[in-house]
Amino acid sequence: GHSLNSIFEVTKSMEFQNLDDKSRVKPDVLKRGIWYYIELVFGTAHDDYDYHQTNQILPIELKKYCKKVTCFPEMVNYSDYVNIPFGLAA
């Protein structure tokens, strides 16, 4: 399996070049929200981060996708990839 560090390094290096105009969320804010959400999924919470902000910037569809990719990668299929919320697909 992948270590948490390797998962977080991938998230850290992501570039949202195809971020659609509807999102109106800055890529660095979105990346940070995904990062903290994934840490929370793995049981790591930070006292200095406002998780309410994460709830505002990450729609439930994106949270479901992130959780599936991080917790159940063997279940991710092509349909999941082409339906990534926010136009994040390459």
C-alpha cells in the first residue's frame, strides 16, 4: 500500500490546469481543502485549520470521489475518472 506521505506528496504536486470557470475557487485553496479533507479521512485533524471552509469549497461529489480514490483505489473505474467534479480531469 501507499504510505500517507506518498499520497500527500501527490496531492501537493497536483496542478489544476483544467479547472473550469464554474468553480470560482483558487487552485491553491482547492488543493489545500482536498489535502486537509484526505487527512481527515485518515483520522488526522489540525486544530489550526477551519474545516468549515473545506465544507464550503468541496462539494459532496468531490468529497466522495476523494474518499473513494484514497480509501478504495481498487474500486475506481473509468466512469469515476471521466466524471471527476469541477472539471479536474486531464
